[in-house]
Amino acid sequence: MKISHLEVFVIGDGPEIDPDKGGVEPLACIRIHSDQGVVGLSEVFRVPPGVVQATVGNRQTHFGRLLIGQEITHPERLWQHMWDAFMHTNRRGWEIMILGALDVAIWDIYGQMLNEPVWKLLGGAQRGPFQSTVGSTVEVVPYCTLVSDVWGGEPMFSQQVSRAETLASLGYRAFKVEPMMSTPEDVVEMARRCRRAIGDKLTLMVDVGYLFNDVPTALRVCRQLEDQNIYFFETPFPVDTPEPYAKLAAKTSIPLAMGEHGVTRWEFIDMMDRGGVTVVQPYMTTCGGLTEAKRIVELAAPRGVLVCPGNWSTQILGAASVHLAAWSPITPFIEFAPAEVFESPLRRELQNAGFPVRNGAFALPERPGIGYQLPAEIVQAFRIR
């Protein structure tokens, strides 16, 4: 089976739906077609659609000349084929993010070729019996990200708490509040209010979105949060240098998390080894694909680090996260942007077409490949170009 052609299309909610209200901004999606009719799908989060359209297409495009005509032997071979071609480019940024999306689509084709779900081809569910609770089943648990329409103070508190209560009533088990662009006092108050609302048994995370520039302020906030049983504290600082993370990690008991924009395993090694980060959050396309995400898990495990894939995007990307988590022994949660509490029609349609969440968890996928089937009517209704 060989790659015959590459296709790019762009979907989105349109400008009338605010991204802070869950709206899906213009999102490039990729289909890889094979000469035997098998098709692989992925999305390309956080890359301008025009960049994807300019580089993914016929044999004259950057990625087309590398992939069209290639035999699909194993995704890792094709990943290496693309990576080696980038020796004299930057091997970071948009180039690797697009490579990552192509890699996910290739895994989708590969699983369909072998009639197996991708998580089995990654190595099968590898949670050891001695690290599992007696009577537990292997499943993938999403944590719900609670982005506000507004930031700071009472409107933010009430909206995020209300969304957490709604989702908890639907059976979701874990929640991440996002007191971004807020005072240190509001960060603490946001976490305390959500903890009171959801009780002690459900999981709570806090994401401040690169809010601080100095370690002492972040440390004061962490010290006040330590009695709230916070599962992780995400991106307290800009990610340009890991040094502040290392200094904060040495002084707080709350695990630090980062990695939503991390590209390649090398950046994640830096986060873990120099930054003292103990929860890394690769996006399945941004990091360089499932091939690279698997390597990140294999590097994190001997370091005692958790891998909780990020996804403030759609369930096209989320489906790939489910497969990684099904295989990974160190992935207790994956990020989830629940359509139930956001205004986006496209987000809702893509979630309904994806893997169902039952009792707060995804069952291990059974369809061959990634198994996300994108209905043509969704593309038709929300296609931008």
C-alpha cells in the first residue's frame, strides 16, 4: 500500500463564536489517501491553515514530495524519512507540528491495514497489575478544562464552578480550573471554590496560563493551594526557560505541569531534567505525532514523570490522545474540552461523532486505526475552505 495523495480542508465555527466560549477557530484537517482506498485523518492544531495548505498537497509541496508514492511499511519509518529531510531546516515549530499531524494520519492508515486499533499496535495496554487498583478496569479518564468567557473575580468564579457542577452531575471525574489573567488571590479563590463545589473525591487541577514571572509569587500561591489537594499546577511561568520551574518544583509539594506547545522529545527532556516538571502534556500532533509521543512516554517513565496529553481542540485530536493513554502505563488523565458547557456547534458535533464518555471515562477503542469517523455532513456544514 502506497500514499497516493494528500488532502487539506479547513473547518471552524466562524467568527461569531468566541474562542473563549469554546469556539473552534479555523482548523486545518489532513487526509492521507492510499492507492488501495484506505484513508487516514488528523487535524493540525495551532498551525495557520494557510501554512498547512501551502506545504501539504501535491508533489510540488514540501510534504507532498516527501510522502506521495511512499510505501506504508511502518509509521516510524515514514516519520524518520520526514525528520531526516529536515536536517537543514529548523526541526521545530510549524514544520514538526504538521509532521505530527501527518504521522497521526499514517498511524490511522496503518491500523486499518492491519485491522487493529492503534493502541494495540503501540504495544497494547501496559498498566502493570501491581500498579493497578484491585478490581479496576483499563480505561481512559478525561479531565475537563473549564475555560471562562470572562476572566477575574466573581464572574469567573461563578461560571467555572457552575460548569464543574454541571459536568460532575454528568459523571465526569476530573476538572481543571483556569484562573488566567487573574490576581494571585483570585487564583487561590478559584481553586478553593471549585474544590468546595466538587467535593474531596473528584480530581482538581489548576492552570494559570504562564501568569507569573517570578518564583516568590508563584510559590506563595502554591503554598496556599497545598491544602486543596491539587493534582497539578500548570504553566505558572513562560516556557522559554525551565529554570523557574525547577526552583518552584523544589519548594512546593504540588506537581508542576507543562508541555502543551512542546515540540519533539528533546524539549520534553529539557522540561523534565532541567525544569523539574513531573507532569508533561504533549499534544498528539504538536509534539511530532504519536510516534514522538510514544517516545516521550518511554523517556518519562524511568524519570518517574506522568504524561497527561493536552487537548484544547476537538475530538479529532482527542481520539489520538485516547490511543496513547490506552497504551501508556503513566497516563492517568487526558485533557478534554467538554462540548456540554461551551457554545460551539462544531465542538458539539465533533464530540458526538467521537468516542463516547460513559461514567466519566473512555472505553478502549475497538475500531481499526484511530477509529474516528468524520461525517461528511459535518465537513460540509462547517467547511471554511
